[in-house]
Amino acid sequence: MSLLGRILIVIVTVLSLVYLGAEATLSYHANNWREAWERARAHHKQVVEGKEAQIKSLLGTKSDLERKLGELESRINQLKDLVKAVDDERQEQIAEIQRLNNKNDELTSGLRVANENLKAKDDEIRNERQTNARLRDEKDKAVHDMELAQAQVARLMGQKTALEKDLGELRKQYADTKQKALDLQLLIEEAERQGLPVRQIVVGSPPVKPINGLVAGVDDSTDPPTVLLTVGRDQGVERGYQFRIYRGDEFIAKVVVSKLMADSSGARVLFMAPGKQIRPGDSAATRLE
């Protein structure tokens, strides 16, 4: 029920009470109705004026209540708008919470992966530390070995210096001996070339049969160099046979057979004439006729 209906009910109730009061008064004063009427009229007028004042007050109250009701309705509308805005904001917050939950799930998954990676890194670091400890031990042992090696190197360097000194003297003796042997060999070659059987006279062994061939190739990568000859087992060559290498009438070198094949043989250089070099095509012979 509206406020206006309530006010009208109050007014009707008041007027009914006034009427009942007037009836009661008239009944009470039936013998002196005029006086009573006058008194009742005065009282009624007084009551009516009071009630009119009450009605006027109630109307003012009604106006205030209607105004307040309008304000309340306006406030209610504002509150409805506010509630709608709050509800919209709540929906947005729910959506944001859902997004944050999804993000939290992603972060949790990422954290789990990071923890697994961290554990793997911890295992790797532990292995690296164990490796470092082992390497430190190996380093300490290597340093100790290096110190021993340095001491040995110092001792060996002293020995090396002494050996180099001795080697220098031996090389000098070897060079002198080699030069003497070369000179003697050249003299023997020249004597044999002149027909004097020097080797037979000195050694007393039977002379090697004459075998003539050519130099097929020379390998200078070995020390001493090796020579491939075009004669072999089929031509009567035996291991240990010595061949003179010459170019025309010029003596080049002397070689000894070390490897024997059917139609060729390999020989190593025994000595070479100073400033000379064996070339493919040079002549080779066991005896110079």
C-alpha cells in the first residue's frame, strides 16, 4: 500500500472517531440538546480545527514523504546502476581471476619445469665439482710429475750438453774418416778402372761377374737414398752385390743391393762422389771393364 492510501485511511479513521464522539455527546445531552449542541459544535469546531491542522501537517508530511520517496527512488535507481556497475566489475574481476588462474597454472607448470631444470643443473654442478676435484688431484699429480720431469730435464740437459760436445767431436772424426774412405774408394775405383785388381789383391775373394744395367729411379726421401736398378735375379744379381753408378766416364756413386726381384733390384747408396747426384738413366755395373 502506498503512503497516500495510508494517510487517507488515517483521515477517515479520525473523522469516524469525531462523528462517534459527536453522536455520543448528543445522546448524553439529550435533555439540553441546544446547549449540548453548542458545546458540541464548539468542541467539534475545535476538534475539526485540530484535525485540519493534523491533516495539514499530515499533508506536509505526505509531501515530504513523497519528496523523500522520489529521492529514495532516485537513490534506488542509482543503487541499481551502481549494483549493475558492481556486477559488471565483478564479472570482469571473475574473468580476470580466471585469467590469473590460467596464468598461475602456466607459472606453476613453468616453475615445475624450472625446478626440474634446476635439479638437473644441481646434478651437473655436482658432477662438475667431482670432475674439478678429480682434475685438481690430477693437476697436483701432474705438477709433481712436471717438477720431477723438470729435474730430469735439467739432468738430461747437462747430459745432452756433454753428449753434444762428444757428438761434435765424433762428427768431426766421422767426417774426416768418411772423407778418407771416399778418397780411398775413389783411388780403388780409379785403380780398378785402369785394370788393377785391387780388391782381389786386398780381399783375396773371387771377382764378381760383370753385370751391367741402368738406374730406373731414385728415392731421395730415405737416408741414405735408395736406387732402383733394371737388373735382378734373372741377370745373376745377388743380395750384397755392389754396383758403380757412372755417367759416361764420370763416377757418380756406389750402391749395394738390399732387395732382390726377378728383373730388378733395390739398392742403397754406400757413398756418393762430392757434388754428384744419381739420376734415372745413369749406367750401373758391378765391374768397370
